Amino acid sequence: MFRVFHAEIMKLRKTKIYWLVLLGVLPACLVSSMALLPKISSDGTPIDLDMQEMFYHQGMVLSVFGPALFALITGYVVAREYQERTINQLFSYPTSRTIFLIAKLLVVLSLIVITVALPFVFAIGSTLLIRHTLDIPVLWLGMKMNIMICVLSFGAIPTAAALSMVGKSIMPNAVLGVIVSLFAGISEAKHSMSSILFPWLTPYWPVRDLAQDIAQSGPNPYVIPALTILILTFIISLIFCIVYYNRADVHSGT
Amino acid sequence: MITLDYVLRTYHLTKRYKDKVVVHDLNMNIKAGDIYGFLGQNGAGKTTTLRMLMGLIRPSSGEIELFGTGLNGNKNKALERIGAIIEYPGFYLNLSAVDNLGIHRRLMGMGNKECMDEVLTTVGLHDAKHQKVKNYSLGMKQRLGIARALLHRPELLILDEPTNGLDPGGIKEIRQLFLDLAKQRGITIIISSHLLNEIEQVANRVGIIHQGKLLEEIDHETLQKRTRHYLEIKVTDEQRAAYVLEQKLGVTDYFVTEPGILRLYEHLDQSTKINLTLTNNGIGVKEIALSGDNLEDYFLKITGGE
Ligand SMILES: Nc1ncnc2c1ncn2[C@@H]1O[C@H](COP(=O)(O)OP(=O)(O)OP(=O)(O)O)[C@@H](O)[C@H]1O
Ligand SMILES: [Mg+2]
């Protein structure tokens, strides 16, 4: 298994996939660095740097851009085997096709973790630089949020894999990505709680919990149904991927 | 140790797409050490057959036996012993030849790195090994495909139109490589092609597939006899024509296929002279044509279209 995973990582060398990762990391860092600027409250006293706000903003960016980015990354990792016509060779190895699928999903998970972890590290680093201390409980909050973003984002990945597998192209994922990000942007601007019912937007749940000054705070009442939907989506599309990968007649190119 | 007679056999191998039968009841028999030419026109079903051998697609019915055991349940064991290019030598374009072979090495579970240089030299790509495959020509990809197929020292090579994209010099080189591999390492090689003369020059056994059916499996000599080039001469009097050609031009290798038609296996480039000789001796020549040089004619012959 590690052999196959390592081979999958090797395939990504010198590809544009890392630019995609940066496309998520940079805005997240940028937005959170705005919290570093000195601020004055309405009554004229300076406000202390707020790490929770930093994490919240990062989470916002990631839960808007993330779904599109991660769908594209998944699309690339799966569809390139068809587009570069390597699928015949891939399935000629003495390794089960399910192993290849799992290795690919793990590669995507790794890239998600990198995309989420880098802004987090940036936030900690810049806070340390400016204040020389860390608020440990808030740090834990941020850590928890980021881990949840990773896990919840991964929930929708098999669906993206299924799309690019059937379409043998990254295009369906690009379309899906744009739609989902637009939708995420709109519903997060409204601080919608029910939007997390949509599997691609579930990562907004831990983000919203970190918000401090919105009208309706408190626990999100949709968490249980949202998680149920996400888990079902994950399981069903994963099963679909495994069955499709294993059963499909393999043709490279046209 | 038991020596295996057959490296590969298929029994009634059939592939159907909806109600179209693409490969029909194929019984192939390939012995150890054979260079087996799998010959057929475009769309005959060659790639489809090779895909089934590699387990890339499922046969609709029939059996495949590799290295003496059925493919079912033993697929991965068999695949470790096979090197293949199916349809197109696909590579990760962002990576160099060496990196692509590195991935192959890893996925085949091989330890040593030296073998990569060895195969790259074998196929003449050593100097281009750090170039991205994106910048490779089809001929170079084809060579790299052969290198990859050889890397894990397979016992059986399955190559789908491997000379596609190669220049004449390259074709000759690769042909020699195949002959060496078979002779020196005892590797069994299956090569598909739609070119009769290409197969003729390298294969010792030939399977001919036409519209999904294996028409025959023959050895090299039989194929050569069947596909000899000849001049077909249509004349008014074939007996007298034969006499004149024997006397004036000294021909001996000919026969009369039917009244008025003479088939001549020599002096193939002298149709003008033949025409002149016959006419000067009072024999009417209606037509002289060179035939038997292509697969088409050959198929017409064995499918009874002649
Ligand atoms: N997935 C498919 N669905 C339907 N028909 C198919 C499919 N794949 C192949 N065929 C048909 O099967 C026939 C044989 O195709 P195949 O690719 O095996 O031919 P081939 O002998 O390799 O030809 P070529 O010399 O052009 O490579 C063709 O008529 C093709 O249209
Ligand atoms: Mg073909």
C-alpha cells in the first residue's frame, strides 16, 4: 500500500497541483493577516490582536475556496490517468484497482491537510512574532476547527473522484467546483446555518462556531442531519468508485 | 522442472459490445520462445484481444490460460511475469523517462536502480533519459514503452503495434532487439500489427485475425508461401505464353491459375519486358498486375473472396 501511495506522490512532481494548493493557502493567510493590523475600537481604545478571529477568517476562506480546490485536485489525480493515457498501464500492475483508488484518495487527503495546515502555521507564527505569547485555549479551538475542516472536506471527495472517473476528465469537477464555491460564498455571507446540510458546505459548521459577533450564535441545530448526509454521501460514492474502478472496461484515449 | 509448452492459450475467447461481436471464439496457442505475430487489419480486434489478456477488460465468454494456469484468481501472479504496451505507450508527461521508470520500478516492487539505465540503453534512449516525456516524439515514447515493458525482466512481452511512430531505421533496430530478446533471453513475444511485411520479418508464428475471428495460426514459412508476390498476367493463350516465357526469359516459377491467367513469381520488376516478349510472339496481353503484396489480397484469398 505504501509503495502505491509513494508512486502516486511521485506522479505529482513538477505538476501544477502545488499551485492549486497555494491558491487556497495564500488567500487564507492574506485574510488572517488583516487581523494583525492594529485596530481601534469605536470608543478610541486599541483592540488587542484576536487569534480566534484569525482562525475564523481562515476557516471562512477555506470553506469557500476549499470545495472547488479539492474537487479540482481530486479531478486531476483521477482523470489524468485517462487523459495522459496511462490507465492501461496502471491497471496492468499486479495490484488491485481498489488499492490504486485508496492511494489516490489518500493523496488528496494529504493535499487537503497541507492546504489547511499552512495558514494555521502562518497564523501561529505571525501571532508569536507580534505578541510573543500564545493563547493556548484559542489555539486549541483553531486546531480543532482545522482538523474538522480536513475531515469534513474529505467527506465529499469520493463524489469528486466518481465524477472525474466517469467523465474521464477534470471538467465535471471544475464545473462542480465553481458552482459549489459560489453557493458557499453566498450562504456564508448570510451566515446560513442550514447550508451545512449540503455535503460540500459541511466544513462551514466548525468555522461558524468560531464566529463571535453574529446574530444567531450557539450550536448549529442542523449538525446531526448534516453529518448523516455527509457520511452517507461519502460511503455511497466511495462504494460507487470502488465498483466502477473494478468493473469498468478500461480504454485509454479515444 | 517442468518445461511449459504453452505460455499463453485462449479457449473460445469472445468479447461482445452490446450485440456487436468484436472478438469471436478465439483459440490462440503461443509457445515459450515464440515471437508471435498477431496480424489483422484496423478494427480486426487485436487491441481488444490484448486487453483481455492483460485483464483490462472482461471477456464475454471463453478462457485465458497464462503460464499454464487459468487467469481467474491468478491474475496478479501472471501480470508480474508480463511486460506490455497496450494500444499506446502512456506516460506521465510532466516527468522524465527516468522518473517514469522509477514509478514502474516501485509499482513492480523492484529494488535495484541500475536496471533502468540498462533498459534505456537497450532502446537507445540513454541520452534523453532526463528529458520530460512531454517533449518525446511518438517513436521515442514507443521505445520508452518497450524499456518499461522490459524493466522487470518479464517472461512474456505483449506489444500492441510497437513500431507505430518509429522511422525505418528505428523499426529495424527494434526488430533486431526482439530477435535478440527471444534468442538470448528466451522471452516470448506477442506483437500485433496491421502490416504483413513487418510481421513477416520478425515472427516465427503468426495468428491472423479478421473481423474478430482467428482465421489461422501458421508458421513463418507457410505465411511466406501464402503471401508471395507475383505478377498476374491475363493473356489470350496461357499455354503458349508459358512456353514463350520459358524459352525467351528462362522463367520456371509460375503456374496457371485458370484459363487465361498466368501467375509469375519471378521477374517481378520486368512487366514491360514480359509484355513486349509476349506481344512480339503473337500473344495478346490484356493485363499485367503485381499482387499478393498486401494483407488485403491475402485476406481476400483466405476468406474466399478471390
Ligand atoms: N468499447 C467499445 N465499444 C464498442 N465497440 C468497440 C469498443 N472497443 C472496440 N470496439 C470495436 O471493436 C473492433 C475492434 O477494435 P480493436 O481496437 O480491437 O481493433 P484493432 O485490431 O486493435 O484495430 P487497430 O489496428 O485500428 O488498432 C472495432 O470495430 C471497434 O470499433
Ligand atoms: Mg489496436
